[in-house]
Amino acid sequence: MASAASRIATGLHLAPPPSWKLVAHDILCGDPLNVLDRLDAAVQVAVDAHNLEAQVGLAATAMTWMLVDWARFTGWRDWIARFEDADATLAPSDEAALNLTRAMGATAAALLRGDSNDALRPHAERLELLMAAPCDGPQKAVQCYLAAGALLPWLQMSGNPAGLQALNARLAEIHTALPATTPGGVYLRGAWLAVWAQYLHYTDRLRLPEARRALDEYIVQTASIRLKFRSARLAVEHSVHAQNVDAADRSLRDMLDVLHGQRPMEQVIYNMCAASVAGMRKDAESGALYLEHMTRDLAAADCPPSVATNYLQSAWRYYFAMGAYEKGAELCEQHAQQAHTQHAATMRGMGALGRALHVHQAGDADRKRLREYLHTGLAAVRVNKAFSYLGTVPEARAGVSALALREGIETEFVLAALKIVPVPPPAWADEHWPWAMSLRCFGGFRNVAKFAEGQSASKASSRPLNLLMLIAAHGAQGLTVASASDALWPELDADQAENTLSMTLLRLRRLYAEADLIQRNAGWLHLNSSRVWTDVMALEAHLDGMPDIDAPEPQRTKFVTRLFDLYHGDCLLGVDDDWAHARAAHYRGRVTLAAQRALQLSMQANQYAAAEHTITCAFEWGLDVTRLLNAVHPGHRAKSDWMRLQQHLKLLESG
């Protein structure tokens, strides 16, 4: 039986009022700036008409639009209340579109409110299931693109990259069904392309250029100015990742050119990006000001705490970039108290990593605390599959990764993460870092590197390897082309020797898969210290860090231990050339002097255990221990410790 309203409309020859689905579709296809305001007006009509289904549908549409658009969150608490009050009263239905919308609304409400993952899971899993139904026209396509705005955060928080790939493929499959002649239809597709590129920025940088290119081509094709802001943001974050200040400044200006005053979240995002660039410049004053503006704009945007924490993270990232790790860690821990449970766990992990960096910054004196912080922090990011941890602060990411690899903590996860989001190693990174090439010269020559296709160690001829050994044995400074030519080809005149060296260098470079390992600049040859580790360079850097007279005994013992971890006998032992013998004598002398100084300071500071440790290590690696003992100040030879060292040496010599 027709309703009374329908009979009256038929009698007056008036069409019945449009369904809420048509109303929502019409609003979503209009100007993106007006969507929330028009939905607010439409839901008031639904409330006046006591239309529960329309209240549910329109409120769900509004909340998911907030998650797609990220322009403002005005009235988000009211939208949740409208949805949940009406949804609790509305009877179950068999209508697919309504059920999909109810799942969208329940998921969006949980995300905005910051519910736990356990509370969010059933809604999000139901939404994922309902989205898989066939797309039967523009209205369903619009609804699916809107639903993706709620599903994406869940898939990220639950660590489901396969689900995200499937979601992206699903939206690509149905994008032709979007109403492409309307501003809203164009915007929905472009917004997803931007979100997808943003996701890849943190998780898969190999695929990021293609995603950014697709977004930029779409913007040119559609001339959508609202999407230009998203593209400029991606450009800023890419430049920050690459530590390119000039490019970041240009992209910040691009963001500012298209920033819209009625979209307060764009101001939030701009200030967040500007703070990151200030951190890259180490500009403390500007960075603090941008963070202050960002916090103000978050309030103006009525941003839910569960969402605001995503932006507040830029504050601790800024402090990490400035090297103020303890301050950054404190902010992580504060923000974790308001974050969504999944985000909170990750943020607490970031806080622990910040504290690990702070301990390391203070001198690694408390190794136990350092290891505890690394364990806690990396376990948290591993559980949440946050492979891009600290990706926007490369120095901090590199520091944490190097410490973890050195300490043997979460090594499998860290190595996998560095493949996904690589960063240059810190200057102090050791042999545990995944270098493109790792060379050991002390005690004999060993080379670990990825050979080019068709090449191998067995195929490498002696001349290129001799050149590699010669360069490596000269440490960070390297040596001149003329010196290398004279060392390897003394029988040739200068021009012939240099030509032979050039050909040999070409053959050497062709051996390896990486192209920038051996460098020739301004007449000098040296290894690329950002891609290659050698025990020679590491030893040179270590010798510069001799503990002074006031150092505690564990620190002095640690210095000596690392010294002989690196020095395992003569440099290029077994290479019977004059230049190799010269390098062996050079480093044997430097290590002997360092051990001699360490022994003197140990005796002067009454640190017998450190002195004995120095004698033991020096003896084991073939240094002249008698020379070390004789260099001790005569005033310290009268001590009982001197006699004990003499006895200790006799025990070592007796076997």
C-alpha cells in the first residue's frame, strides 16, 4: 500500500521527495568546499521528518567525508551522536547500500572517537567485506570511494599491506564508474591517488615516483586546484626525506599558493610541513613558531584528539631532527595518552627510540638502558609493522638502526626496514650496517660486496683488486692518482701509469653492482664513505676518540676492546709489495702509540684492569708489548701494579 505522502504527491502530480541516497550523491558530486555544510542542512530535514534511515545515511556520509577530505572536522561529536542514536533505533535491513553505509558510519565513528582496535575491528572487517560487492553504477562507486577513507586507516593500523593493495586495486577497477563530469567525482578519485601516494611515501619508496606521477597527471588532466595542495605536500615531504632544503622551500610556497582559508586542516598541514623543513635547517626559532601555529589551527579545525595526534607527532619529529631526543621522547609519551590505541603503542615505541638516542648521545655509558629502550621501541614498531619508523627524520632513523644492528636487537626487522626506506648511515656506523661494500684490511684482505651480473670474486683479476686494496689502505683521505700510479706501476712513466690506472679503475668499478663505490675527484682516489665501510676508516675515526685521564675504567677498557676488534694484525697481511708493507708499518705504528697512551693513562689513573686488558690485546695481535711497558712513566713503575703487569706478560709469553 502506498504511503499517505505518496498518495498526496500523486494526487497533486508531484514527485516524491528524493531518497537520502540521491541527496547524498548530489551533495558529494558538488563543490567539495560545500559538502559538510550541505550535509548538515540535509540531516536537519531528515531529523524534522523523523527519517532514521536518512539520518544514519547522511551522518555516515559526513563522517567518512571528513576522513577522505581532511579539510575540517567541524561538529564531529554531533555527527557521531546523530549516527549512533539513529542507528541504534533503525531496524536491520537487507538493502546492500544501507548496510554498506552503516558499516562506513560505525567505522568512521570509531576512528574519530579513537576506539580501541578490538572495538573497531568488527565494523572495519564488515566494511571491507561489503565493499567487495559488485559496483552497479556511479552511486555505488562514490560510496566505495568514500568508504575507502574509513577503511584505509584501519588497514594501516592493523598492519595489512595486502588489504591495502587490494583496496587500491578495487578503487582502480571502479574509478571509471565515478561521475567524472562533476567536481566531487573528480575530487574523490584524486583524493585517493593522493592518499595512496602518501601511504607509499612511508612504506614503499620504490613505487612512490609512479604514484606521484599518476597524481600529477590527474591534476593536469582535471585542473583540480584542491588536489594541488596534496601534491605540493607530497613534494615537501619527499624533499625533507631527501634533505633537499631548496626543493622543500619551493614546495612550501606551492602549498601556500593554493591553501584555502575555509579548510583549516590545510593550515595545520602547512605548518606541520614548515616545522619539518625548519628542523632540517636546524632553525629552532622558526620551527617552534610553526608548531605553535599548527596547534592553534588544530583547535580551529575542531580536530578529534585521535586524529590530532597524527599531526602532533610533527612536534616530536622536529625535536628529533634538532637532536633534542629527550624532549621529543617526552612529547611522544604525552601524545600517546590521547592517541588511538594502535597509534599510542607506536608513539610509545617512538618515545623509547628517542630515549635510546638520548642515552647514546650522552656517551653510551649506560648500555643496559640503551638496549632496553631499543628493545621496547623496535618491538613496538615491528608489531605494528611500522617499517618506515622515524622516516621523516633520517638522522634519527639512521642512528636507531645503527645502534640496533650493533647491539643485535631486532636485526631482521631493521634490515628489512632499511630496504624499504633506506637512509645514509651515521658517521659512526660500524660493520653491522648493510653497506654496499665492506672491506677488511687488517690481518689480510676481505671484501664483501654485491658483484655485477656475470662478475665474481674468482673472475676479478689482480690489478683491479690491488687498486682497491691500495685505496682502502689509505683510509678516509684516500690518495692522489699520481701516488697510486707510482705505487702500482713504478716501471711506467707518469702518463703511461696514469692511463693504466684509469683503465684499471674502470675495470674495478665494473666488477660491482653499485656504481658509486670508488670515487675519483680532483686528482684524488677514495672510497665513498656513505656506501663503503672499511676497518681502516673505522680505526682512524676510533683513534680520534681516546678517553682522557678522567675517563672511568669501563670506558677505557671499551676503547681498547674496539681498537683491537678493528686491528687484527698488519694491514694487508700477505700482500708482498712495498706499498702494502708501508701501509702495514704506518698503522702498526699508530696502533702501538694508541695502546701505549691507553696503558699510560690506565697506570696514571690506577686502573689496573684496563692496563692488563691493554697488554693482553696488544700481545695477542703482535705488538711489541715490552715497548709499551717501557714507555710507562718511571714514576709509575714503582707501583705494585707495574710488577703485576710484568708477571701478567710472562704468563702470556709462556703460553
